[in-house]
Amino acid sequence: METELHDVKPVPPKGHVISPDSPSSASPVDDASQKDDRPLLKSDSCSSSSGRISAESLEELNKKFAAFARHDVYGPLGRGELPLVEKLLLGVACVTLLPLRVVLATLILFFYYLVCRICTLFSAPNRDEAAEEQEDFAHMRGWRRTVVVSCGRFLSRVMLFVFGFYWISESFRDLDLDQNDGKIQSQRPERPGAIVCNHVSYVDILYHMSSSFSSFVAKRSVGKLPLVGLISKCLGCVFVQRESKSSDFKGVAGIVIERVKESHEDESAPMMMLFPEGTTTNGDFLLPFKTGGFLAGAPVIPVILRYPYQRFSAAWDSISGFRHVILLLCQFVNHLEVIRLPVYYPSQEEKTDPKLYANNIRRLMAREGDLVMSDIGLAEKRIYIAALNGLLSQC
């Protein structure tokens, strides 16, 4: 998702050190199924007698890459040994709840695609020459935009309901101005330019669609997907190419900055949604923020998402996407808690120093959301997933 759009080179792996200002890099979007071909661990790290990952090796990995470690009953990569009761619950859900939810979710997706298709008929998408393949319908006006946004927000909430998020706990935290690092001035009438949120799951996107219908930064391939591609263009997504090293990446950064400024200055413009960590975590940590979205110097709305769980964690950390979707749909009830903070107005110093601005927002969100700040990022996440896959394949 949202990253520092000027630097996509991976960094060497580091240990888990809590530091708010440590540099880190990440690619534009996350893919929890990515693997690293480098040999990381020797085969003797497994327990040959049990055919499982040794407790010592797993504990060491989870400690080093704590931000991506899963602690639910499904274990590492969602492939751990399940207790008998969990197997029975999973079996029942697979033959009853799973097919029902898949059918309903498909119908909702297809219906909203038809809405978007009808509303975009005879309308040419906005194209930006600064970056290749950037086009969207986010700047439609009149009844078309009203229908797309209203249906999108309503159907996103219905989709969350189908996924088991029957109740969403939302709270607004009214902060004491004297205790904050930055300038939070809820009395000022300025419109924020973006929403800044920690990134835990793909469910984050559904929630923000239902609450604000914000634009996102997404992989370029998303814009070419059936059904989802058109919907993402109606959202006004900014598409980026993973691992891109061309000048196109600078054009994308410029588009994001322009979108944030436009949203700040124009009430009719779509709000930009930023996930400055650049990848998803297990929900207990906050990774270093990339500065791309803060270059505009516009006010932002910090939002914190938490996914409480007892059996299966909704966090998309180290588990593969397909497995995560299946297990999420097989869980009878899922929980989501949202903490909204007041609009954060940057000081003049923060406007001239995007890194300072990003770090102050990060510290604020970590404090108010009771999150641990970690200095690792997507590069370390890939190493962790590759290590787990290596251990499982060797055992």
C-alpha cells in the first residue's frame, strides 16, 4: 500500500529493535505469499523425530520478527497442528459457512461491478501522463459519483457483515493538546488531505471503503483484474509497479502528493488513504512510516485498527492470502475495533521535514493504540516467511 515512493530498495535484515526513527524500506504493496530464495536456516533446526519445527527455532524466529509472528491456534503460516475441537469447528464451517459466504460475497462484488459499469458508461477515465497506466473515475461528478460512492460504502459494510464482522466498535479519542507531540487542533476548519492508518489486513480496505470511500495505492495488476479492476478505478486508486526502478515511480509519487493536496483544498475530491508502513503486521506493532504521503504537508486523520481474536487472527501477516481468506470465512464471528484520532495539523517544521512529520504521527498512533514500534519492514518480512517455509519443507 502506501509507501515512501522514492525508495524501494530492500534493506539488510535487522533484529527487532524498538526505534521510532530507524530507516526501513518497503515495496508499494504487500504480498504475504512472497518467498525469498536465499538459504536461511540449516535443516538441523527442525526436530527430525517429530517432523515439526523445533520449539527453539520457532521461538527464535518469532522473537526476531515479532511484528509478523502469528499467535493464534493455527500457528505459523496458518499450518500448525490444530486441537480436535478446532478441527471439528473448521470442518463444519467448510461445508456450511464457507460456501454460503463465498456465494454472497461474489454476488455483492458482481452487483457493485455492474453499478460501476453503468455509472461509467460513456465516461472517459481521467489519465495522468506523469505515470504510465494511471487512470481513474474518482473525479466523476453529479449523480454518477453519488451512486458509486453511496453503493460502495453500503455494499462494503454488507461485505464485512458477510465476512463475519457483524459489529464494528468505533471510538473517537479526544486528546489533550498539551500532551501531544504535534499540533492537533480540532477547532481549525481546514480539511484533512489524507487518512493515515496502520496496516493489518486486506479487510482494512473494506472498512475504509465503508467509512470514507478513500482512494488507495495499489499494485498495477489490481487495475487489470476482472470486476475488481473497474471498482479500484472508481475508488481512484493510484497504481504502482512492484520493484519498479524506472522514472515512472517518481511520477506515481507526484500523483499521490497531488491527490493529498487536492483533497485538502477541495471538499469534492476523494480522500487519500495512506498505509505508510508499506506492509501488513500482526496488529500489535507499528513499523517505520514512509514519508511519501507526508510530502504534501497537509493535515491528516490518524486511524488505528485492531482485530481482537480468540481462535483465528484476521491479521494478514505471514500467512498466504488464499489460506487466510478461507480460514477467515470459516470463522463464525470476526471482530474489528477502530480508534479515530482528531485531525493532526502539522507544524511549520513538520511541513518542511516530512520525516519528522511521519515520525510524530507514528509515535502518536503507537501511544494511543498501545502498539509497539519496530524498526523492521517488508524486507525482513520476506526473510521471515522464507525461513518458516524452509523449516516446514525440511521437516
